[in-house]
Amino acid sequence: MPLGLIAVCTVLEGILVLGDLGILATPRARQTAYEYGGFWPGLLDEWRPNYAVQPYAMFLTYAFLHSGPTHLIFNMVTLWSLAWAVIQRVGSSGFCLLYTGAVLGGAVGFGLLAETTRPMVGASGGLFGLAGGILAWSYIDRFSASLGLWPVVRAVAGLLVLNLVMWWLMDGLLAWETHLGGFVAGWVTALLVDPRSRPDQAE
């Protein structure tokens, strides 16, 4: 499953890069992809969609698009590193449920909290959801094993600091609302997919 996601995102970004370079016949490939697949907060209000189901489809399609090769590589490396911990615990079907729930949660977070008319793209909502799911399982495992919860608290604090640093480096253009929504949705979805504690896996 993660390989399929990586392949789709990579192929799409490759097409958009070719358009950026003028190699494709449609130099507006990236703009068109964003117009049709990005998450546009205005579509939740009174904007006219490009196609009938766009206000609903964008809750998923945004996660397959990226702002450039660097954005893609960072997200796909992170996806690869997180996915296997999830698959090891709940299998491919559980991974699919968790990732989808996190992507949807990321879109909801952005739609509710963002104060912008710019589109949002990227898999980071899903990635923060995977991290949230892993930490949720770590929490219940450690709690059941009567172990301290400091490692979980420290990891959550680390994600918060990471967002603050990235927000500063990106001059406030970071979609932290998506990260927050994805993390919360991932945490909740993980406990719905596998609510059992596994004290033997507590670290």
C-alpha cells in the first residue's frame, strides 16, 4: 500500500515538473492540477466548483499533490518510514483505514481553522495521522504495562516544536491546521482500528 501511494504521488509530481519545464504541451499543468485537485476552503462556502463533486473529492485528492520535488521527497520518505510500523501492527487494511482517516481529518482541520483562500496540497495530514496513530498505540501499550508516559509526551512535544520551526522557516505558509487535524484524526482512528493494548510492544 505505501509503495502504491508513493508511486502515484511521484508520477503526478513528475508530470507537473515536466509541465513546469515546458516539456509537456500544457505548461499550466501544475495550476490546473491544483485547481481541480487541491483543497480550496472557498469551496466550502460559495465558490463555484470546477466539477460537481469537487467540494467532496478535494478532501482526498489534495493528499496526492505536492508543491514541488522537495516537498514530495520529504513527504514520501516520511511516509515510507512511518507506514511499516503501522502495517506491522494492523496490516495493510488497517494502514489504509488509518491513512484515509488522517487525510480526511487533515482536510477538516484546514477547512475549519485556516484563514486563507490559497489551496492546500500535500500528504502531510496523512503523515501526521500515522504519527498520531503510532503514538496512540504507544500510549495504551505503555499505560497497560504501567510504564511512564513521558516518551509519548516528549514525542508529541517534538512534533509541536517541529511545526513551529517549519512555520517560521516557511514564513507562516505551513498548513499547520492540516497537521493538527491529521494528528487528531490519526490518534482517534488508530484506537478504533485497534483498541487493544499490547504491553509486550511497549518501548
